[in-house]
Amino acid sequence: MNYELDHEGNISILKIKNEKLDSTVAPDLKSQIIILTNATDHEHLILDLKKVTFADSSGLSALLLAHRLYRDSNRHFVICNLADRIHELLKISQLNNVLNISSNPKEAMTFIKEAS
């Protein structure tokens, strides 16, 4: 998986650089999410999917894993910069009612700061 990891205060921003979030990428994403979750107990996570144009069930599984891990540790997980195709997939699967979704990283940071 090709990615970039930045930190701003108590927020980690993981930018996925792959176009596909599928079975070839999802295991690496899950591993990275677990590492981030265990690395610190005070950081929130923003997953920036700006480059991602395709996701399958494996990709959705990775998003749900992150949601569960961060929720269970009283932290926030937000995804942002969704392609229309990905956003539609989340609506069809009704995950848009479960996941925190923002338009961009700045909006995601504002959400986290207000919710914390």
C-alpha cells in the first residue's frame, strides 16, 4: 500500500495513494490502522481517500475495522475526500449512517475538535 502519514496535534492523517481500496490493499491498510491504534491512545484518525476511485468489500471491511477500533477506544475516525463512486457505495451499503464522513481534511479536523 502506498500512503503518506502526517500528524497535526492529536490527529493522525493517513493519505492513501492507491487508486483502489481492494483485496490487494486492504490487508496493509488494516495493519497500518492497528499499528496507529496501538501506537498511542490519544490520537484520532483521518483517512484521506482523495486518490481512491474504487473500493470493494475488502476496502469497506478496513473502514469498518478502523471505525470499531477508534470508537471502542473513545477516539474519532473520519474519512474524507470521497470519490462519488465510493460515496455511492457507502450509501448503498448504508455505511454512510455509521461512518463519520467529511468533505476534506480541514472539515474532518473541525469535526474531531468539536466532538472531543
